[in-house]
Amino acid sequence: MQKKRAAILGASGYTGYDLLRLLLTHPGLEISYLTAEKHAGRNICDVFPQMSGFLDMELMPLDAASVPDDIELVFLALPHGTSAAVVKELFERDIKIVDLGADFRLSPGTYTKWYGEHPCPELIEEAAYGIPEINRDSIKAARLVANPGCYPTSAILGLAPLVKNALIDTDAVVVDSKSGVSGAGRSPSLDYHFCEVNEGVKAYKIGEHRHMPEIEEVLSNYSGQNVKVSFTPHLIPMDRGILSTIYVKLNEAKSNGELLSLYEKHYKEERYIRISPEKVYPSTSQVRGSNFCDIGLRVEPSNNTAVIVSAIDNLVKGASGAAVQNMNILAGFEESEGLEIPPVFP
Amino acid sequence: MQKKRAAILGASGYTGYDLLRLLLTHPGLEISYLTAEKHAGRNICDVFPQMSGFLDMELMPLDAASVPDDIELVFLALPHGTSAAVVKELFERDIKIVDLGADFRLSPGTYTKWYGEHPCPELIEEAAYGIPEINRDSIKAARLVANPGCYPTSAILGLAPLVKNALIDTDAVVVDSKSGVSGAGRSPSLDYHFCEVNEGVKAYKIGEHRHMPEIEEVLSNYSGQNVKVSFTPHLIPMDRGILSTIYVKLNEAKSNGELLSLYEKHYKEERYIRISPEKVYPSTSQVRGSNFCDIGLRVEPSNNTAVIVSAIDNLVKGASGAAVQNMNILAGFEESEGLEIPPVFP
Amino acid sequence: MQKKRAAILGASGYTGYDLLRLLLTHPGLEISYLTAEKHAGRNICDVFPQMSGFLDMELMPLDAASVPDDIELVFLALPHGTSAAVVKELFERDIKIVDLGADFRLSPGTYTKWYGEHPCPELIEEAAYGIPEINRDSIKAARLVANPGCYPTSAILGLAPLVKNALIDTDAVVVDSKSGVSGAGRSPSLDYHFCEVNEGVKAYKIGEHRHMPEIEEVLSNYSGQNVKVSFTPHLIPMDRGILSTIYVKLNEAKSNGELLSLYEKHYKEERYIRISPEKVYPSTSQVRGSNFCDIGLRVEPSNNTAVIVSAIDNLVKGASGAAVQNMNILAGFEESEGLEIPPVFP
Amino acid sequence: MQKKRAAILGASGYTGYDLLRLLLTHPGLEISYLTAEKHAGRNICDVFPQMSGFLDMELMPLDAASVPDDIELVFLALPHGTSAAVVKELFERDIKIVDLGADFRLSPGTYTKWYGEHPCPELIEEAAYGIPEINRDSIKAARLVANPGCYPTSAILGLAPLVKNALIDTDAVVVDSKSGVSGAGRSPSLDYHFCEVNEGVKAYKIGEHRHMPEIEEVLSNYSGQNVKVSFTPHLIPMDRGILSTIYVKLNEAKSNGELLSLYEKHYKEERYIRISPEKVYPSTSQVRGSNFCDIGLRVEPSNNTAVIVSAIDNLVKGASGAAVQNMNILAGFEESEGLEIPPVFP
């Protein structure tokens, strides 16, 4: 079978690199075009010596019009606000697009409230929200996928079985997330200087992070309930991984076993969701470098509360892996192509 | 003034070391006697080369009867269950005791439920619970102080102003704590092997950690309300520090400014509590090596919830620093002696 | 093509896991039998939750006689001293063996001097030393490969072009190696407790590490010169990676460009050696999770010395990746099967 | 005794902070004036929340003329090139100055070769090089001290006993240094972004680092021999600490015991040098936060070589601690004032 030609716009960040890493093992795709605004004109191997021996390609400046005609698949790993204009131009062509940015994740109203005016609101309804585990049919039917945020992925997958089955008080959901530093991107700043991050943990943007409305809107749409979340992200001293610890109030009594069964049943067909046994809670180190979301949970019977723990690699299931999974659906590949690399440990 | 002679029983762990580090800067104390069961017969400098040039002393086997007669102050940094018998024997003498273990922190009933039968329940009522910021008078009046657990310290100091003023729903308190690895002690085990901890984060003992009843009982006693906590501890890849992120439901509307003022007022006289400005949340790296508990918070006005973040160094304010502070109160020193070392950063 | 059935004896350590990770992407092999002495009877997914969804297999006790008859390929990832007896029994059968331990790396005399009496010295001459880049023909001709030590791999690959071409004073070679902690294995001990390793760096076994005679003997055999090395290993706070910084005295003046050309030419056909451009020195982070050895160098013209820097992932090119590469040669697969996973970064 | 008023020019970097940390425990000094170019107008506690409760002071712009008249002691922690002009102006007054930058460390010729033209070469001869252990008398006699570089401190202290006693081949000294990231300062750049540094080790500026001529010149002056060093610095993923592993050729046979005795004798009177017992090599974690330089060594009898390992905290003995020690000598305090804080561990 002839390989489909793919482009990555925004290839010099951590997400761009992880796309390269995964796509190089994909049998149906050929990486044919790369852009990187800051590094235009340099070879990808100068920016990522890791790529030496795998890919010998010049980075081009970002310009939608210059994307070659034979490109069939496009991944956008651009700062938010930048994607929309590019998508607008590419959407005219017969191209499948996965946008890893935030521009097409939210409804127009929510977008405007949290990000400001949208550059091409008319395209928002063309975009499918890219969590296959809750939205596969929409993705199949679309040409444009809005790849989800990293925090939302971990929170939504952790909560989906509960909200779908109307098992919890949707007014009192607490999501406490802990992220590695790669989630903040590759641009240097004092906040992510090694010595500022190492040997410390802190909360940031409490109740004000843009991923909060994404979690709420997606879960509300998915469940038909109005889901309200108290979301606090934390930065911890590691490269990769997000652990979300989720606190919910159950509407009725459930045992650990019952709730675990519900999760297992809900995700039975899902290759990239793994449910931990009772009393076992996943570490992000068990999904490192892989596309899995591992979920564990515990019910507190004395007051009908439950704690759900969900672990992903923020760069894989939280970004590039999800993007490959979504593109596989869009482009008609096996959903698991390029994603069957086991976790790296330690 | 003649220095008082002090002993540390259990000097070879991380808590023992941090006691040494602090006490060596204390003008009123002289470290005179050390025990370390596993290392008896060795010099403290063989166990901690860090101590070379500061202290040249042989480690003795643990035996309450062998503690010299001229010892006036005793710190116990022993595995729980071990302290009680030692305390029983030492309490007969005219000695001030700070026990860093769990044996005297809980009421007899709660202790039995979570730890099993108590070896000397009759002494429990002699012990003051050692958080001076909520319990200074009891400590002054006691001869035996139960030094608090590290997680409870961060949770209790974060919640004290709220429960004391009856401002929250005490049935729906969530405490999500993130701890560095030194909290697990110095005994080798696979769980704390470098490669198992590094580059990962996980929850453990959800709803089952023995520090949960300690938080609940202490806050209930302090506030006269029945405080119920959902407590989830996490292990993160750093040496020192605990960050507790606390989620509460407010009984009435408060602004950020009002709640911050309340905290500032509540802790106005407390040297070791620092309140962060609005929209600033503390990192554990700003208390590293020091006796401070730094607290920040944010109110979510749309649903009367609040998030409180409290940061301590688990080995200092969460263990040895608190022990020195407690002993200063017991022994009549200035409360800050040995504790005025600024944080180490980075 | 029918897959060949493979066994891993000693599957529960970090090297065992990395073998699984790589072999699961190998099209010609089927993992069919696993042993793990300490974990016998448990499922591999209980020991490594990372494997869930990939492999569902019980760990067997170590017993050469119980290795099924249909096993064609065996990897041994056992403590040294344990391998030899197993190899002895398996060698009777028509099986290809890669031993990741130290038992067959050295000549009988050197082995005895550094490790003690050898359990089956008669088999030593059957074993090929497993660095394909210097020894491919011997490996092809063998049934048993002694997989090299991690430090020796980095040192030997860094020095091979120089000693082969008789360019340096072989009496004055300094090898200063920095290793991540996974090189020490997965058995808990105080030395590798998180807090003992984190935020520190130390040298150990200076001039006494068993990898020193391995470096010397292999390079001497390879070059026909008597190579003498001053070897100092260091432990640094990271999971994976070895960087060896090698100091040599050149026999004659060379420019940076000349020496780089020599390395490029020497390794021109080698898939897993990458030479860095002038003034660029590799970080271990550019080979993480991959089978590459990246090499950079600088000549000091004022006194005809050179510094060579070689970076590997100790668990891949320094252990499991090399084992797969060796087995591919032994078993007639493409040498790169199972090894074309790009590095993980960050 | 009245405290002397001290200023820190350049207080917002890691070195500036560590000066504050140490000086706050100094009984003879009062911190009275701070500058920080980038943060002028802000309170020190906004830049370092760590300082809250210790120091409440506005940061001033850098301007030598504005340093108040009553300042008696000045520490300069400025980028190199910036110090010289400031020193020139302050030197006119009756002020004791410790310059933590590079401007006065080298002879005019060496300075020009490595850094370019010197702004006030006439002052170079007024400056004493600030390693008290080799240069105490010069420091006592001076008004201006050039505080040494962090790498040079570790290398010079490790080599001083050998070169002073003419025991080694001074043409063939290898210094392989491993540094934590704080040595690179607090300015954000991609090189020191958390994810670029974490989980990796690399060499940089091989044979070209400006600390190399400093090591050579200082040791040559100290020993009367022409010392030539091959110096390779490495960056490792930790905050603090430098370990230098030094390889030398002995002029005559020595045993481990003999060489250790020589070091012990050489440094007998030195509070901040600790010699490790035979076969024990220091970790940087045993000097963390303290002013010690710990040294271990091993002789290889077969070829008369020796390996010396020296460990410091780069921010203390390698910067701020040395500055305090030097200022104590300049200003007539006890040399140990402000420096008797034990190491922080873990």
C-alpha cells in the first residue's frame, strides 16, 4: 500500500518531537513536510539530535499556502491562536487535519469567554472533539479533529463512566491534577528553569486554567448533565506524566468491586484504557512514553464518596498519541497503528 | 547559661539527622547522647559523613534504662510502637520528652482502631499534641509532647482558621497531599528505590492512611465540630516537602481578600506561618530546610468553594523543626531557638 | 514466517523489562517463557503493570531443565554467577543464547582474578563477546554470546577507532563514566534509595570496578595492543544513561576534523553509532530508550590530547538493545529488528 | 558590638540568595542595601518568597554612586564585566569588597586572552585571590578579594597538596567536573529548561571553559610549577553541587595511606576541608548547603597514578560561602561566622 504523505506544522516542540517518534513507527504514513517558525531553515536533526539516522529534513517556515499539494494528512502542533488561520486555509483542500492546539475544542461561546475572539468561528462546528473513547463516531465523520488538552484527557477519561451513568453529584467534582514539566512546552522561562522546578511542587492558576471549561463542556455534552468542576493543576519535578486525582460524591452506595466493574465494562473495547485492580492505583511511570490511560479507584462507603485516579503520559495520550489515534480514525488506518510501543520503564 | 543535655533516640534516620542539623545551631542545648539500633557502636559520622566536623559521638543501642541521668531533654525518633515503652520508662524521671512517633497523638479509642492495642494507654492523657499554633498552652503545661505527623501538620494548619471560625461544611473536606520521598523514612525498599520513584507520581493508601484519623481528631477537638476528611496522599519525585491542596465548601460567601485577611489575623502572632498574597500559591521550594508553613488560597465565588494550599518541609515543620519548637516550649527556651535558619534555595 | 519462540530467564529486573519492551516490537520473535526467581507464580503484569495489554504470562521459577523444548532463543538476565550453570545445561540443546551477565565476557584467567572460580570454564571459549561493531563475525559464528557490560560498551565504542589505528598511548587512558541508577539493578538497598541518590553525585569503586578489566581485555584483543585504563564510575541522579568521558594522549598531531573523519569512516556502516558534529557533544538524553551510541570529541592541539564523549542508554545499547542486536545476528534476523524505536525525549 | 553594614549588589540570582541565607545567621553583619537590575523597585520577598519573615527590603538599581556612605562591606554578585566598573568606584572609599565575578581573578594577560580587554587593569593587582586555604595572608592584607570560580575551587583544593609538594606530573592533569544546574545562574534559557536538563548528562565547552585558565594560573602561582590542566565540565540533573574527579600521574610511588596522610596534614588547620577515610569517596550530598570541601582519593599502585575526588556545594564553598569566609578575613570577623550551618540532607 502506498503511504500517505503527512505534514507536521510546528515540529520543534516536545509535542512535535513525540509525533515524529510515533509516526516513524507507523506503516501507513510518511513524514513529508515539517515546519518550525523559530528554526526555519535548520535540519530537524540540529533541533533534535535524537532524530539523526531517522529523518533528514529541513524545517520550513509556517505558511499554509506552502504546504505541498500531495500532503494528505496534517498535524498542527502550534501555539493556540495560530492554528485557526492555518486550518481555515487547509480545510479548503482535501486534507485530514488534527489540530493539537485549543482553537477548535470549545463551543464558540466558551471559546470567546476564555480565549477571546475566535478567528474563524464558522469552522468550529466542523471539528470533532478528539477523544475516541467518548466520541469515535463524530471523529470518523469529520475532516478536522480538535485534539484535546492534556489535563482534560486525564479528567474526562477518569469521569466518563460516572457521568454517563449519572452516578455522581455533578456540582461537586474536584479534579486535582499533577503534571510533569513538558506540558508547559519548550519555550524557556524562569518558571520552568531547572532549579525553579526541581525539588518543589506548587499549584497554579487555581480555578482559572483554560482546561477547566474544556473538561466541563465536554463532560456536559457527553452526559447530558451540567458538570461543574473545581480544577487545580500542579507542577511537579518530572518530564512527563499527568496524574489526576478526582473526588466525587456518589448518588447511591456502590462497593469498590461494583464501581471497578462498571469501569471495566464501560471501557471493555478500548485498547488504551487499563483499569487497575482493587487497592492498586496507577503511577504515571507505568504509562510513560505510551498511549495508555490507566485508571484506579476507591469508594469510601461511610459517606458515598469515591476517589478516581487517572494516569497518562501528557505528551502521548495527552497530545501526540491521541493525535495519531485520531488521525488513524480520520484516515482509515487501524486505530492502533504507530501506538503499540510499550511504556518505557524506568 | 549552662546548656541542657539532650538525647536523640533513633538518630540514624532522616528525621534524626534533621534534629542534629537544627540542634547544632541551638544555643541552649547540648547533644549528649544518641542511639541507633541498627548502627549501634558506629560513630555518627560514619552513618552521616555530613556530621564530620560537627559531632564526634558513638551511637548507642536503644535502651531507656541506659539513658544517662544527666539527660534533661529527650527526642524520640523511633518507629511507632517502639516509642511507647521507652516513654513509659523515661516519664518516671524528671525529663522533658518530645516523641516524633505516632504513639501519643491519638485518643485511646482512635489509636486502637488504626494501630492496634496501645502499650501504655495510661500515658496518652499526659501527652500534649504538638502543634503550637493550635495548642501552645497544653504544650507548656506538659512534660510529654506527641509531635504531629507530617501530613496532619500541613492539613491542620491549612484548615485551622476555617474550622475554628465554623466557616465550612466539615463533612466535605478534601485533602490532596503531595509528599517528597524522605517522608517514607530511610529504610530501603523497592517502593522507594530511585528508579521506581523518579519520573513518576502516584497516590497510595487512599482513604486508609493513618494520618487521616489524626487530621480528623485534632481538628474536631480544636473546633468543637465533627470534622470528616477525604485524604489522599501522593508520592512525588523529590526529597523534601509536602504540599496539601485542600478543597472546602464555604458556609457563606467570602471574597479572596476576606479569607486571606482571616488567615492573616488568625496567624498574626505566629512566627512560622506565612500567608501568600492573593493569586500567589506557595511552592514547597520556598520552605525547604526551614520551619515555615506557607499558605495560599483562592475562593471560587460562583459556588462558595475555596481551595487552600499549604506548603511545609516534611522533615522540618513536619517533623524535626516542630520537635525543636515543641521542646523549646517545654524546656522554657525562646520558641525560635535553633529554627531561624532561612530556607535553602534552590 | 513462523515466529521463533524465545525465553527470558530473569524477567523481573529493569533489563528484563527492557527486553520485553523491545521484543514486543520484534516481528520474528515470540516471547514464550519467562522466569523470575523472586516472583515465580506471579503474572508479569503484577510485577510490571506496564505490560498490561501486551503480555499475559506467569513467571516461572528458574530451572534450566524446565525451559520448554520448543524454545529456540534464550536471553539470560541473571545475577552473575547464576548464568553459567544455566548456560551449561541449555548449551546441550540446539538453542541460541545471549547471556546478559558477566560469566562469559572475560578470559578464564581474568575472570578468576576478578570474580573467583568459574563454574564451567570450558564454555568460555564458545562465547563470542557481543559488541557487533567490533566483533560481528565472531558473533555470527557462535551459539552463545556474552553480552557486554554497560560501562564497557560506552568505553569500548568510544575508544575502538583510536586503538584499532594505534593512535594513542595505550598506557594512559582515563575513562570517567557517569551512570544513571538503573545500572545498579532493581534490588532495593540504601545506596539506591531515592533520597540517597537524588541531588548528589559520587564516584565509587575507583580503580576496582569489574568492568575495568573487561574494557582492557576487549580493547587489547581488538587492537593487538596492551590497553591500560584508569576507570572511575560515578552515580548520578537519573534513571537511564551512561556518559563516558575519555581522555587520551595522541601519538601524533590530529585536528578535530581529522579525528572526526576517522570516527565517521570507522563506523560508516554501523546503524547504531552516530558521530556528533564538531564542537557538539552528545547528551544521554538524545539516546534515551534507544539503541544508539552517540560520540563526540575534541582535540587539544597544544599538547596532542583528545577528549572523547560517548553516550548510551545503559539499559538499551548497554544491555537489552545490545542483546536483541546480538540475538538478531545469532538467529539470522535483520540486525535492526526490534531496535528501530526512536529515542524518547524528553 | 555594633554590626557592620553590608550591601549585596546583584541580589536576585542564586548566589545572591545564598549570600542572604548565610549572612542572616552572621552576628557581625547587617544586610543594609540590595540591588538587582532586573527587579529594581520590587521587594526582595517578591523575588524570593523564601525571604519573607527575614528581610523586608526594596531592591535598588545598580549604581555604585548610590551605595550609601555607611556601607562598610560590599559583596558583588554581578555578571562578569559588570563588576569592574563598580569596583573601581567603590574602591575609592574605605570599603571592603568581595567580588564574586571573574573580573579580578586572573592576571591581566590571561584575562585579556579569555575575556577580552579589562575595564580597569590597574586594580587587578589590588585583588587577592579568595581561597583562604591557599592564600589567607594575601586576603588579610587586601581590601578587594576576587572570589574564585566554582569549578576552580573544587579543582584547586583537590590538587593543592599535590602541586605544593611537587608530587605530580603537572603536564598531565585531568579534571573532570560534574556540576548541578544552579552554577549556570538564574537566567532562563533552553539549555537549562527543566526537560532539557533532567534525565540527562552532557559535557560542554571541553577544553574551552574560562575556568580552565583560572585553575592553571592559580595552581601555578601557588606551586611555582607550570600546571597544565585538561578540564571538562559536565551538567548533571541536580540543583547544587560540584564533584571534580581529578586524575594525576605521581612522580613517585605512594600508598593510599601515605597520600591521605599528606592531605590530612596539609589541611589540618582548615575548618572547611574534610578528608574522607580510605576507600570512601565523598558525594556532593554530604556538603549540600554547607561550606565544606570534602576530599577522597585512591592511588593505583601499578602505574603510580592517583584519582582525587573533591565535592563542594557550588553555591556555598563555590560562591557565597567562600565570599562570606573571605569577607570575614577582610573585615576581621571570626573566619567561621555565618558558616557553621550543617549540611542539609537529604
